[in-house]
Amino acid sequence: MMRALGTACVALLLVGCGGTVGSGVRDEGAAALGDKAAVSPAAAAGEDTSAAVPASSSPGTAFVYLLRFDQPEPTRRSVASDLPIPEASLRALLAGPTPAEAALHYDSALPPAARLLGFSVVRRTAIVDISQMPDTAAGSETEALLALYQLVYTVTASGAIDAVQIRVAGRPFGLNALAGGSSALEPPLTRADLSFVIDATTLAGSTGCAVEKTGAAPFSGTPTVTIVRPRADEPVTDLIQLRGTVANAAGPLVIRILQDELEVANRIIDEPCRGRFAAAIPVPRTLTGPVTLVVISPADDKRDGAVAERSLVIAG
């Protein structure tokens, strides 16, 4: 179980602690969307804000990362539409699981009394100040690590935020604090910084790609990504079994699952892919309805990019 992660892992946080699993896959952040800074009225006025989700007659949609059997998992929520989605998502997280979620064994590593003291955004980095975090005494760091994961993944789920600077009652808090280092050196945290928290055993099925062979001729054609499976009419329940091909200068592949333009799951095949690829992506238990599967071969200074999309329906 994740809460038996152990102090040995925490001691290795600053050097990655298994940031990639043997398949070359790691859970990463969403692609960048938008660039507008936002400060809630209460935070701008220096007021103490409540963890409760504000009432709204026309709520938006967000994804909040809770724990289910000690594993982080996103749940879909309706949130206040008069706040930026990242802040509204954070407020929903601090409010804790709903009765329906609790009945499905969802819980949270964040203390029930934790309140939001401030929220602002500077250059796509959210600055989050909360009243308290779990105890970080030796031997109990795992709860705080899971809480960090929940905070960072919830705030970045919409794609509008790239990193999160966490403060506890005004004091910086992050991986340095968990490893016994100086909190004054805490950098903002991205999804990649916390990707090792996901237990590799939850990644069902095979995941990887055919890699470029040594001495292969440089790619000179038009870059393409093709999704072979699943087909648009193929039923999907608890696992997306992705199969496809990529024709491009060798590089990684980014896989995203979107619903209502929000990211609900992602994977990176961190290999020099050229040819066939495969990925098995677990479907969050609360996710149903139409989704968009996106496979991206990113561009860089040495190669052009390519994107393929497919519309799917997750059976309830």
C-alpha cells in the first residue's frame, strides 16, 4: 500500500526516487493552456478563505485528486464558475470527499481542518497557502507526500497551471522539507516532480514502443502519429488499451485523456520511439461518458511534431 512507502523513499526524493518505471513510462503534467494570471477576491484582500466550495448557480467542471485504497485518483466535480478552475478545484479538494465518494472508499491525506489561506498565480505558477499539512515526523512522511501529490495534481489538472508553490501558514513547504532540508530552498512543484508517487503496479498491461535502431537512416518524411486501437466504436470500461504507430525523428510520446477539455489521465513513453507503440491506461473509476484520446509526438529543435486524436466513450 502507498502509505507504507517508507522513509528510504523520502530520503531519496531529491534524486527522483524511481521517477521512471521499468517500462519508461511516467505520469506527467498537462499541456499548457492559456496564460492569464488570476487572484481570488478574498486572497487579493488578504482575507482568510474557507475550504468550502462557494455556491454557484452554474457550476464548472474540474477534477480533484483524492485517494482510493491509498492510491491517488481523480474524481470529477462540479465547482464554482465564478472562480478560476484551479482555485475552485483546490477548494473542492480541501472540502474533502463527498458522501458519495466516501461510500466508494475515497479519502484524503490532507487534514480535515486544513483551510485555504491564499491563492494567486504568477507566470503559470500557482502560489497556494494552506493552514496545515500532515505531520512530517520521521516515519510518517508518506501522508505529507500523498498530500503534496493531491495538491499539485489537483491545481494543475486543468492545464492552466504548470507548477505549484506550496506554503503552510506562509512558510514554503515541499520535498526539501520532507527530506529534512531547508524549506527556504523549496522550488515550485510540477507533476513530474511527484510522478514517482504512483505505484508502478497500478499500470496494468504492457507499455512501450519500438525504439530507433542504432545506425538507422534519419527520418525525412512528413511526421505522423496513427492510433490503431481502440477504435472509435470499441467499448472501453476500466482500461484503455492503446496501440498505434509513429513515423517521425525518434523521440518520446505524450498520451492524454481529456473530458470537457480537462485532462483526466496521462502517460509519457519516454523512449526514442519510431514505429509501433502501446500503452495501457487505467480509467479512473468515476469517469464515464465521452472522452478524447490524444497522442502527441512533441516538436523540438531537431524534429517537427505530430498529433493524433480519437473520440471514445467510457461505459458506466
